Amino acid sequence: MPKMLTAQFLNKNAPPRIVFTPQPPEPGPFSSFVQLRVIATGLHQVLRARSSIDGQLFTSPGEVPGVDGVGETPRGERFFFLADGSFAEYVNVSMKQCFPLPPGLNPIKAAGLVYPALAPWLALTTRCEDSPRDFSVLIMGVTSASGRLTIPLARAIGAKRVIGCATDNGVLKTLDLDDYIILQEKVESTNFGMLGHVHVIVDYLYGPATSHLLETLQPSGKMQYIHVGGQGMKSNISLHASVLNRNDLTMRGSAESTWDEQTIAKGIVGLMQALLFVDHEEILVKNLADAGTAWDATEDWIVMLP
């Protein structure tokens, strides 16, 4: 049986190491699975988060990391795919989890951005309803990895004014924003009232900053708020009843647990089309053979090439 290069956890407290494992047998002609030669696979933040407890690496020996990638069939067809164990040269994937790669979409961009961009994309496309033409978006926590991805995605679906809020003034100045507001150390000192009307709020912070935002914004019409989790997953907010009574405010959440397979599939197809027009040059590319050292890299978007 042919051997292939695979990144595998050999010790529960150590990064993955490169080993040679048997190549999976090719599915039969009537199988609902297809074998893909992996072109690129993403080393996403969520992979490292799932493999650690309280900041310490904790994995199952024998486990192969990876959740997605871009692969090619023996006939030359290219797909973005979802499948565990993608840190290998070959994977067998259900055809339900394979999505044709649009012509012109770089496999590295797809492998690096589709998975992390899916959360903001589904928040914007499945939780926002009847947004006016040239609507405005406020991104709370815009300097986070998800926040930075939300900027071009919001523009891709028609946002004319994109505003960011975060604590780091230096980073805020470098982002493609129409306006930004610095979140003060004492959040009550942040002047959200200066923003005027905002149609959509995408929030990665939650907690006291969100409470202060909703209490001090001065909208002139319908406003939609979407919590996408992240840094504020364990936070609470407290709102006076008047915030709801005086505003046409819709509050919704968006998380992986709320998406069914059909929503995810539709989202991936639409997202890949949007990524054709998204400039993003911050993807670190590493060889799969360097998976052990790449695991501790600090970059937000990393792609491994088998």
C-alpha cells in the first residue's frame, strides 16, 4: 500500500510531527466519497484552540489535525472540502462536503480564509434582513481576526460605510475603514453617540462595551444587532428597558451550533464567490513538513502545503 506524508500527534502534550502513513484506499465507483490530493489545508486558530486546555496543548496520540482544505481529484477537478484529518497528502471526503472551487480563486486563499470567514459571512447573510441599499456596518472588535475579515465581506454584500471599534488605535488606522472609534479603557467614556445611525452591528466583544453601545447610540431608524461570539462568550450585558422601547432594534445571535448543513453549504458557495473580489495578503504559507513549528506561529491565517 502506498505511503503518504501525514502530520500526526504522537504525544498528547506536543505539536504534531511528520510521519508516513498508508494512503487511504480509493473509494469505489459507486461510493459517495471521493479521494482528493490535498493541495492546501488551513491551520486555523480553532484547531489550536480545540487542541489545548487552559493554554496547554492536550491532544490524542494518533490524531491527525485539520478540518478543511482544497483538494484535487484524479480527473483534475478542484474542490474546497470539509473533513477531519486534512493534514495529509490524501483524504477521502464525502461528496456532500465537497464544493467546486470557483475558477480564479487561489487554493491558498480558499484554504486560509473560507473556514474562518464563514462565521462573519453567515452572520451578515443569514441574520441581516431587508438592509437598505448602501447600508452601514459597525464592527465591534474589528482588530480581531474575525473582525478584520468582516470588513471586506461587509463591502462585498453592499455596505457603503464600514465602521470599526477596538482599543488599539495603531491597528485601527491601518484597516480599510470609513470611520473608527477607539474603545476607551473605561468603556463609559467611549462616545458612540457621534456615530449617528448604524444599520447593522456585528459584535465580537459583548459585555460592558455592548451595553454602553446600545444605550448611547442614536439611531434614526431600524437597527440590527448580531452577536458572533468570540472574546465575549462568557460575558453578560445589562440593558435598560428604554433601550428596547425607544429603538427599532432587532437582536440576534450567530454561531456554528445554529447552522444546518444546507445553510453551511450555501454559505460556503456564496463566500467563495465573494472571496474572488477580496484582497487579503496576510496568509502565512508553510510546508506540511513544518507542521510542528507552524503550530506555534502567531499569525492569524496559516496554510499548509503537503
